[in-house]
Amino acid sequence: MSKRRRKKQTRSLQGIIIALIVIVGGWLISGGQPSDISNFIQNISQNTLNHTKNVSSNDELAKLNYHSGDQSFIYVNHNKANLDPAKWKINEVRYANLDSLNRTSRGNLAYLESRNLASDENRVRQYVEPTAWHQKFVDRQPIINRGHLIAYSISKGISSDGRYNPRDSSGDQNNPKNLFTQTAFSNQRVQTIYEQKIRDSLKAGKRVIFYSKPIFRDNELMARGIHLEALSTDKSLNFNVYLFNVQPNVKFDYATGRSTIDRSMKVPEP
């Protein structure tokens, strides 16, 4: 073994040892017990892996299974969007047609700017029922929502054909090409985080490309999750994530969308 290679391995080993000392020291200072340190390190490793899986295709995303206690989302492509800012030409949304099972499985692509920011005052009652729509209340709360691929709040003036109409002061609402059955947790606790990032970027005058695609496994009618990518033309906004379509205390049959109460299903806050 060469001296250079031996030195590099020595430095790597030293780095690992220092990191472990810092972790253990922090744990003990915060009141942790020595007997619990292995579980503490294991939890850190699991959380890191959950957030940094490098998935390269939608086919791979469809194969992922969620396990109780896992994080509700993962990064795709190291959280870097596979979008080209040079493709932003006009303010529009490209709504894909429904597939043969009436699902929004092909994804929608939006080219957004600040004039697309919508207020809540023009919201109307939603009546479209996407595939796998079987509403249920658990602990008096609905477990599913009509999830928008392109959020109402960032689609002001966009008509159902995807073109911008300055006379339309509303965002997208009852458009079957823009809806899927999404759990309340995934929609309200997780996806809204990323939609807020887009809203903040638009408020700052940036132009944003946003791609949103529900991920279905084979012929299942309920999406296993949703893949979100966004990139501003100046690249200050850049994310690429997959959100699991899961709900605490509920187990879903993704083939049909029907559900059963399962108190062992735990989904941590993002």
C-alpha cells in the first residue's frame, strides 16, 4: 500500500472517530444514557438514509414501500431538479391527458411567474372525485383530500387548457387533469412546504418551472406518492422530492383506495 493511500485512509478514520466523539458527547450532555447510545446513532443513520436516497426514475419510485415510522418524503437526484431553466418561454401549464384508467399519471408541467399567485377568496366547492376516492373520517378528521398537482395558490389566471387568461382571477380548481386522491397528511403537512417555497420564489419576482407527477404502481387507482420538482430560472430555488401518500393511523389498499384504521401506522412530521 502506498504512503499516500495509507495517509488518506488514516485521515478518513480520524474523521469518523471525531464525528462519533461529537455525537456521543452531545448525546451525554443532553441527558442521554450510555446504554441508549447505539439506538441514538442508528436513528441518525436511518434518518439520513431516508432523506438522501438517490432514485433516478419514476419506475423506481413506484417500487418504494413505506414503512411505519419512516420519513414521509425522500430526496430524488440529491434534491436537484432535472429541469432546464432555458425552457421557460411563456406563462402556461401543460396539463397531461388522463390515462386509460382516468388517472393523472402522466404529470403536469408549469411555467410560472408572480402574476399566478392566487388568493383564497375565489375558491369554490370542489366536486371532482379522482380515482380511488373513498372518503373516511378518523378521529373526526378527513383522511383524504383532492390533491392538486399544480396548486390553486400558484395557478391564478391559468385556464383549463393551460393558457394564461388575465380575466381569470382564480386558480385551478375543478380540473380533472390536475387532481388525484391524496392523503390529508401528504397534502397539508408535506406538499404545502414545497408549494410555499414556490410561492416565496414567485413573490420575489422569480420565474419558476414546476413539475408534479403522482406515482402509481401498475394499475392501482391510488397513487403511492407524488414526485415534485421545481427550479427557478436563476436557480435559487431548486428541489426534487418524492412524497409518500400515507396517513397516520390509516392503512390503504392502493389498488382501490379503500382504507382501514391502523393505529400502528406512524408518520412523523416533516
